[in-house]
Amino acid sequence: MTSEQRQNRIITGFILLSLLLHLLLLLLPKDKLFPEEAPPEPVYVEVRPPQQQERELDLPIREELEKPREKPAKRLAEKDQVVEKEMAPEAQDTEDREKIVRSPKPAPKPAPKPAPKPAPKPAPPEEQAKPRKEVVEQKTEPDLELPFTPDGWKQKPEKKPSREVPDLQTLTQISPAALSKIESDWRRKYRADVERGDTVWMDSQQDLLHSFMRRFRTNVYNVWNYPGSAVQRGQQGTCLLRITIDRRGNISDVQLLESSGHRILDDEAITAVRQGATYGPLPRAYPHEELKIMAFFDYRLSGNVSRSSRRRPGAIY
């Protein structure tokens, strides 16, 4: 057999094998060769609104804590005791020592009066004929003697140092005691508004509004500046604002309750509150639709007064 015949037989065998495989694929059903996967059953999910979880601060007070105590508290001591008064040993305490009576000092004797000086004798005619210039020089000599007293010679009066004139900043500055009294009076005045429930002070320690108050301060500090004209005039003061915020964190109203005494400082505080919005949504657990914040805006100048209008004001609390 030649090589060509071998190759022809091999090729013929491969062709026959290929035809048989194709016939098998055509004759066999497709379900057995490639079984179809069953479609997954649909899963239905019911969407419910999120339930508000009760926090420890929002839980109602237990009834047993509100009732007064029926049984009095037990006494820890077995009986009443009276402690004896301690006495120090005699003649050792400072109160038992003998008092030393000192004799009074004798009155100082008056100093003797100086003897009167004799009158000067008239000068002879020769001395009177001396030049007039010398006589004038003797009269113009300063009298260095000071009056004599019983205690000795009087000292020369010392010159008092001149008082420094206070600047405008010192005159317009309010003392911390007066400022704290003004703030306490304002808090007492608006106590009824805070007790309503939807009004809080800016420095309130409520855990529910802690994050919101920190975000509020940060936004206001970023846009709050000291007016340049007020810095040059040395104007200072504290104003009280009532800020109304809706649940989305937008400003509904800003009301000036107490003025700082300078219109430009009050307007700058109101403008900073409006420019700092929005402050983010209120917490979900907050029960009211609006939040009213009572905030003090304190303007204080410290150190050298700068002419720059980008000066940082005082504090918000």
C-alpha cells in the first residue's frame, strides 16, 4: 500500500465517524441532551414602613418611681450619739496662756523751738558801695531750707504719675459679672417659651439634638464675621435670636428678641444664620414639626483692634 492510499482510508474513516455523530445528534431528543432548567419561583417581599425604636431617654417613667415612699428609710445608726466636747490640757492652749500687758509708750516730747536769729547789722558804707550785681545774685539764690517738724525735716513732695487715659475698647467693654447677670435675666424672661416643648436653648444638653446643634454651630461659624466698621469703632455686645427651623433643616423665621445695642451687629448675626442653611433634617425621634432655637451671639474684641473685616467674632451659645 502506498502512502496516498493510507491517507485516503484515514480521511474516509474520519468522514464516516463524523456522519455517524451528526446522525446521533439529530435522532436523539434535545430534552435528554440539554435539559432545560426550571425557572426559579418568584419571591415576594412586603415593604413596610420603618418602625421607630424606643430609646432609653424616651421611655416613660415607671409608676412605682412616681409614687411616694410608703415605708420610711431604715436608720443605719443603732442609737443617737452625742460626742463629748474635747478640751485641751490646761496651760497649753493659746487661750490659757498669760497675757502680757505692755506699758503704754510715753508721749513724744515736743521739739524745742529754734532760737530766733539776730537781726543782721547794717553794712558799712564801703560794703554798700560794692557793685549792685553781687547783691542781686544773693537775693536770687534759692532757699534750700525746708520747714522743721518734731519728726524731722519734711521731705520734698513727690510728683504723682499721670493717669493713663483708657481707650475706646476699655470704655465700651462689659464686665463678665454684668454680662452673666444680663444673660440670666434674659433666660428668666423667656423661660415660659422654652417650657412649651418645641423651643430649646442653644447650649441645651439634650442627647437627641446633640448632632444637629453641632452641625448648626459649624455652618454658622463658617459664614459669621465681625463687621469691619464695628471693629474700627470698638463696638461690642450680645444679642439674642429665636431661630425657627423646619424638619428638613431650612430656616422658617429669625426673630431678634434682645439687641446688642448696635444695629450692624444684630444684622450680621441674622445674615449668618440665613446664609448657613440648610442645616440638615431633624432627627426622626424629634416629635415636633418645627424646632425653635434660642441662641446668644456674643461679639468680643480682644487684643489689638484689626481693620480687617474678616475678623472672627466671639461665640454662639
